[in-house]
Amino acid sequence: MTWSAVASLALETSTRALDRPLLVGSHVYDPSVMLPLWSNATGVITDPDISGEPAYYAVDRAKFRQTNPDDSTTDFWLVYAFNGDFDTFAILNGSLHLVTGLTMDIEIADDGAFTTNFATIATGVTFTGSEYMGFMNYVRSGSGYVRFHFSAPSGFTPYLGEAWLGRRRQLVSAPAQGHDINARASTVATSDNGSTQTVRALATGRRVPDVLIHTNDRDSTLADTDTLRSFWSDTRNGALPFLWCPLPASAQDTVYLLRHTNKALDLAKIGPVGGFDFSQQWIEQPPFVGVV
């Protein structure tokens, strides 16, 4: 098993800095190598698994099921194998923001002892809420092992619904400039280029976004149409849940786990020289963001 890295596309990074939305449909967890485990020993794959609720819940794309170690101490590692491309991580439905002084590091290596081709890919991450998405300046590709290291000054027990690694798909066009995704009433917002997003908020607080994006394909190195087709492939043609971060520069703690309601990719051509219309209805997966 081995991994390598290439620098992220500069245009992608600058577009994210403008608070344009992004999607993450892939997850690089590799179940064929090992089941995830919790460790409070050395954070290697030969450590005994001290899971209370199964560590597999951290990678099952169903954040309502939380996993936790069956212990309380100052250091824990969540370990699993990966295979694929990734440049983004997300913690969903976590209690980590409730632990005073807690920080998270993410480390990867070719081997389960974390000695060969070892790298720290995120360090000193802190949390202000139950959801958080973080970004790397490199796209890592290949296979290996990853461990999420949680550390705090006093003994604690971490609880989380998902520890996600995947490849982000950065959009140039925003479907709802100025729209409040946390609104509890149904709204429609229109962006400068005519893209719209209608969010129907149900009584439970669940969001059901109806998204229409007029693709911006003016720069072939980051064309929305290609981005959306890659995202669709990442979700196995709409079959898998995915992540949506509407404001990745200013609100990394607002991340939604969604499903497609219509498993069809429809990219209608806009006129003879225009782009395409991407039209989808999504439905938020529980627990719903911002609902107590």
C-alpha cells in the first residue's frame, strides 16, 4: 500500500476562498483491508479495539449512529484503511466541541504501524459545533492507513457520527447567493447568474433543498459541468449520501449530509452557446443541523 500527493488546483482554492459551495460524494474508507478501530494505546492497527459503539459507525455515511471508545482518557485514535483520492475531511454529529481543550490531528502512512511514508495532514483542529469540514492543499491518492488523533488535557470520551475523508468537488456557480440555509420557512433565492435554490423546511427542521445551478464552464480547468459529472460518479450515480457545504470559507461548521431523491443526472443545455442546467432535489439526513 502506498500513497502520493499533488498540489490542489490554484483556481479551486481561490474559488473556495470566495465562499462558493462544494460537494463531497466520495469516501475513501476501504473495508477490504480492515474494520475501523478505536485505540487508547499507540494508534496502530495491532492495538486492541476498545470500541463501545462500533468504530464502523464512523464510516457508514449514516451520522445518526454515533461511535465511541469504551474508556475515558486524554488520547484516542480512530484508525481505518483508505483507498482513493482525498483532499477534504469532515466530522459529523460529534460531541468534540464539548470537551475543553480538545484538538484533533490526522495522520496517514503506507503501513498500519504508521512508520512508512508517514505524514500529518491536519493538525490542531478545534471544534465549535457538532459538524466541521476541513480542507487540505494537496490531493492525496493511493492506499494506506489513516488515524484521527483526539487529545485533551483531561480525561474524556469522544462521540462522533462520521469521520469522513473524500474528494471535494468545487463549484464556481452558487445556487443561492444570500440565502439563509438555516431558515425554518420555505424560501427562494436567486443568484446573479439566475441559479436558484428553494429550501423547504419541514416541521422537524429537516431541509429539502431544490437546487438549480446554471453551470459556469468558462474556465475549462474548473468547469461546473465536469465538476457535477465527477460528483455524480462519486455518489455511484446518486445512490450514496453526500456532503454539501454552502459556505466553505466562512462557515466550515455548517455541513449537511444529504441524499438524492431522484437518482438521475439531468444536465439540460441552455441555448446554443450557454452552459447547462443542473436540477436536483436533495433531502437532509438526521440528525438535522441546527435542530436541538
